[in-house]
Amino acid sequence: MQAANASTALPEGTEIYASTPHSKVPLRRRGKLWAGKDEIVYALAARPDGLLAISGNQGRVFRIADNGAYADVAHLDAQQGLSLAVAEDGV
């Protein structure tokens, strides 16, 4: 998985694309998995129940399924979520 943002000066949301290692297909042609116009994703973590994405601008944690369906599963006390840590019992 890879998160992409077209703007380097002003973030305008995030798009997450599914990809495979060493793919020669351009990123935008691999298949968009999820897009959030108002969310800036700073970290991703793969789990058996889906991909976790943490947003830095609103402190939200999303779980994104392989088919692109998503759920807002947590809200952080802080507005800036910058990273996820993997633990033995989950993330």
C-alpha cells in the first residue's frame, strides 16, 4: 500500500493505492483503494482485518478493507496522529 498526495505545498487530502513490490505499472493505474478529500494520512499499518490509516489533521483512525470499504474506528485525543506502533496484541 502507498499513500499519495499530489500537492507538496498544501495538502488536499490523501489517496491510497494498492500495489505490489517491484511493479512497473504507474501508481495511478494500479487501483485506488481509498481517498479522503479532507484527511491527511501520515501512517499505514496492515492488519488481518484491514489496513489502518491514521490521519494527522483530525486525529482519526480508519480501517480500510480490501474492497475499499472503510470505517472510522477511533478518534485520538490529539489532533495530530503521526505514527502507528505494532504490538504483540495488535496496533
